[in-house]
Amino acid sequence: MIDINSKKSGLEKGFQYLKEVMIARLSSDFRQENFVIPVMNVEDDSTPLTFFINHNKLNTVDTILLLLSLVPNIMPGFLNEILTEFMPNGGEFPEFGGTKGKHYRGIIPTGETALYILGGKNIEERKELTKFMLYESKLLKSNIVEIEKVPYGDPVMSGKLILTEEFVHFFLTRKQLKPQLSQDFPASLITTDLEWDDLVLQEKTLNDVKEIENWLAYKEVLMNDWGMSSKIKPGYRVLFCGLPGTGKTLTAGLLGKHTGKDVYRVDLSMVVSKYIGETEKNLSKLFDKSINKDWILFFDEADSIFGKRTSVRDAHDKYANQEVSYLLQRIEVHPGLIILASNFKNNIDTAFTRRFNNIIEFETPNYEERLVLWKKNLPNKIELEESIAIEELAKKFNITGANIVNVIQYACLKTIANKENKILRQYILEGIKREYTKEGKTTNISI
């Protein structure tokens, strides 16, 4: 048993424990000693590793899997040194498993390594361990540790034990690493400095958004305490529909901010591929990484991938429809919150709309809402020209909240650049005219 009162760090204690287990197994084979697996005492959970083991109530098998997947990231010679004690002259020992990396000179543990350390050469024990690792392991089910996919024909357990990058970073630095936008993870974290008071929506829309907050706050009670997991599909699916600039992205960001969950906006340009099967593969990477992470996935401008299916005229149509069907399957079983945003509700395939828990309309702001938006976003530290009537601006120009923010930014920058001590009416009107022009609209604004 490891001495928890020693001054060793959590990693040192963990690796010492792994060494003891390995020595016990190798001693049973090379020295005919009885194999007795040591017990790791993790009552001191002040370090990331011991806290994680305690918090997740990992059993011995998962603890060994975790340590084996972590050790190459910090001690490349660890496995070699232990093996050398028992095989000083070198030689082959295929039962131990392990493999080499492209640039890594030590032994990288594989599934076979875990089978040997825990089950030795006992066929029944190895069979039960394989079953556990493939179907019951908390680490593998939550994708914290994975067994590398191997070429067709190779044994499944010959794949490397891989600890996800975020947890490598967490165990080594005590800090959580947020996944970065890449081909393997086509999504980026969105955050906001704004608060709910800054979001101006109609009352019905706000009430619908509150329903999402309720699900995020009480889903565990509903599914577990009330026993509804067998009756209700996992996850929550919402469609935000409304013109650009009406608050869809900001709402998603605020939901994450006030429920303590990361919001990832999916970059559909990196997901959709002209090559057959690639779109499904890209989506699979995204969903696989997101499962059990308690993230909010936000598909902006979702029409491009969640749009209506077409009649099959050629092979391209056939595979495009397959992509939509694949999405339906993944979305229905995803346990987290998925938000799809579209400019128009009718653009989304009805097969999706039937599966949404809620469809929330983000309407263009009316006069009262535009008035609030002008007042909230105009700066407090600079005066307005006397001829500017905010009520008139709100009544006369039917624009969105995003348009209003753009107008104010333009007017403020013009004021600073021209060293004015007031925001001029001319600058406001110029900004409004620019917004109309950007959207291809005409207006009779006299500046």
C-alpha cells in the first residue's frame, strides 16, 4: 500500500503504485511468486490525479488503465526500466504488449499491456478484463482513455492506450485545456462578457429560453431521481430560428455562461465535405469528443447540413440524404444540449423539427425593444448631439440589435477620429445607411 503521508506528489504516488503492480505481475512469471495486486490508497485527494480517481470512484482496472495511458507523457523510460530488471539481457516478451511511436523511443502501453499486468496469462481473467475494457470501463465509455483503432486484421487490444489531450494537460498542469479548432475538432469555444440584462428579446422568447435553463439545471433529477431515463430520450434539442442579428448566438453564449457549461460553435465549413463519407466522419469525431463532456453544441447557419432532403436523382443526392439520416441518429442519442440556428424555420428538414424539444422564434425587435437596444448600447461617457432623438431612431428604422450595435460602433469611431466632443446625428445616420446598404436594402436617409 502506498504511504499517503509521504511528501510525494500525486503523480509520483500513482506511478509508484503502477510499478508495484507491474513488479508483482512480472515476479509471478519470472520468479514464480504469488501474484497479489497491491491496493492504492487515495484518501489524500489534494492532487488532480488522486482527486480524479476518488471523484470518479475508479476501480483497480480503470486506475491501472489511467496510469498506463498517462505514464508515457511524463516518464518515457518507465516501462523499459521495470522490464530490464527482469530481462537484463533483453529479448522478446510478446505477452507484455506495447509498441513504439514515430518519434517516441520508450514503450507505449497497449490494451495488451493492461491485459498482461492485470490478468497475466490466465485466459479466463484476460477474457473478463477484455469485456470490462470494451463495455464497462468508465474511462473508455466517456472517451477519457481510448484504445487506438488498429489496421484490419490486427488484434483489437494491440492498439495504444491513449489519454485525451485535455486530461494529460489537467494531470500535469492542474489546468483544464480547452479543445482548439482543428480538423479533428471542428468547433470553437464562444464566450461573452454580456449578461442576461443585455439581451433584449420578446417575453415569449425569453420564457422559451428559460425552459432550456431548467433542463440544464434539473436534467439529472429528472432522468435519475425521477427514473425517467427509460422513458425520455437523452439530451435536449432546440432550434433557434430568426434573422441574423436577433440574438441567437448571444443567447447560446449566455446559456453557457450562466450554467457553467462550455459552448462550442461548430464550423460547418470544416464539417461538410464533397467527398463521400467524409461529412459523417467529421461529425463522428465531433460527437465522439463531445459525449459526456456536458458541452453545449451550437450549429450556426445549420441549413447547410440540416436542410431538407431532396428526391434522389443521382449518387450525390443519395449520399447527401445519408448524411442527414446519420445526423438524425447521432443527435437523438447525444446526451447534451444541441442548438441549431437557422434564418428560417422552413429551411430545416421536417424530420429534424419533429425531434426538437423546442423551436424558439427570434423575431426582429419591435419599437419598444429597439428603443431599449439603443439606450443600452449608446456610450454613457459621451454626449449626443441635441438633434438626436433616440425615440425617433427606434421608430423610424426597423433594424436588428446587431445592426444597432454596428451603427453605434461606427458613430463612436467617427467621433473619436474627428476629435468631436459629441456624437453627431450625421454619424448615426451614416451608420444606419451603411447597414441598409450591406443588406441590399434602400432607404431615404437624408444626411
